[in-house]
Amino acid sequence: MSNQNSSGIPLRPLGRTGVDVTAICFGGYHLGLVEDDNEAIHLARQAIDAGITFLDNAWEYHDGRSEELMGRAIEGRRDEVFLMTKVCTHGRDRRVAMRQLEDSLRRLRTDYLDLWQVHEVVYDNEPEMHFAKGGVIEALDQAKREGKVRFVGFTGHKSPALHLKMLSYDYPFDACQLPLNCFDASFRSFEQQVLPELQRRGVAAIGMKSLGGEGNMALAGAVTAEEALRYAMSLPVATIVSGMESLEVLRQNLSVARDFAPMSDDEMRRLRERCAALAGDGRFEHYKTTAKYEGPIGRQQHGFPSQAELEA
């Protein structure tokens, strides 16, 4: 299934790009949850030192703080990492996207990105807006022409139908980020509906939310963190994005990655069956059933109240 880097982390092909990436990716959102800047920078550097060299981020994470911290962490080490961030237009045009790209490059202290993805396709009208004349897809093309971006993709967590709609435009995406876990398999499933289409097209699958985004499935005792991560890594994915806001979580993920052996088809089936009864109402996948995970920029663009306003 994969070879390994010198740190024992499995390496996998990023779709048809010809590039190999680490099978586990350091999540940028959770980096911004670390309150002390120096601790956050140290954590990211520890991950790189340990062999996790695929780094995730997005323009809007913590109002840019996540990108700024990551930029400080990789300063002088840019050639050691595969750097991904996301453009957060949520329907706005190419010019907004290109301004965000310049923000991201400045914060990340680099002159190019390895992967730039359209962030959080979660509203029903967004695919049409993204592909409209002057939309964000034109920015992806421009960024590649200008040598500021090597590869492009899109992400989302709401609906398999939206992912399939994005793919229906037959744009040559290099990558696609989607929720994949042992509960998703039985509920509005990206694994069942989208993953086969990515494989058919040669688009690299980037998994996320292996523990449901907040780890609730493990906290409830429904599955262990190791089982959940190992299941996701056993799917036909290039990498799994994992939030690591502490050295403890980093070490836990490193242990799973370094000792990784793919689950057999039978093991995966038994785990899906074990989880199916709790999967049916979406209790561990609120990003599919509620607006809780929709980012503030997207909510604002589509005229919805922020989470803070809803909770007030």
C-alpha cells in the first residue's frame, strides 16, 4: 500500500500528481487552538521533525493566526514540507481569491503552495458560484499559470451530493478533501458515494474528521482513537488530516502511523457493523446535520448568523 520515509511514516501517492506525501497530515485548524504562540510553533516543528511533512491550513482559520504560526514554524524549512492551504471565497470572485492567496503566501512565508483548495463547499449554490465566469475556479487556473500553486482541489463536509456536483464539471482537480470515518460509512456516506468517483478520476482523496471533528465518538467509548484513525488510513486515501493541539495527541498519531498495518476487508466490515446502530442519526457527525461546523466567513457570505449569535 505504501513505502515509508526515514521516520517510519507511510508515504502514498497524491493521486496522479507524481508526488508522494505522508499518510498523516498535520491539521492547521487545531494549531490555532494552542494559546501560546511559542508552544504552537514548537508543536508544528515537532511534527515535522517526527516525519509528518504534509501540513494543512486555510486562509480563514482563526482569522489568519493558524497560517501565521505555521509560517513561523516552517521558516527556513520550506523544502522539507508539502504545504496546503485553502481559499475561502464562499462564492466571491477570482479577485477576492487572488487577494487571499497573497495573504496566505505572506503569512506562510513562502512564494508558492504545494496544494491550494477551495474551502468548505457546503452550501447548495456554491458549485455554480465557484464555476461561474469570474469565479474562484478561474483563480485556481491563474495561480497555477503564475507558478504560485502546484496543485489544486476542493473540500467540504456537508453532503456527498455537493462533492459529486463539483466533480460533475469535469475540472482537472488534483485533490479532494472529505470526511471519512467508520460512522460515515453508514450515514450520508462520502466513503460509499464520493470515494469511488475520486478513484475513477485519479483525484487524490484527502480524508478528514476520522474522529468526527471533536473526538466525540472516542470520548463516548463508541470507538477508540486508534481504531478510528487506522480505519480511515486503511481506505484508498493519500493522507488523513488530523488535528493535533498537544504533544500527547501528536505522539498518539505518530504511534498509529509508524505501526500502521491496513485493516483487512473483514476487519473494516466488522467495525462498520459495530458502529452502524449509532451512525444512523448522525450524532457523531454534526458537520453533516447542523450548521455548527460552517465557518464564519461562509455564514456571513450566505446571510446566516454566526455560531456566537445563535448561542447568544
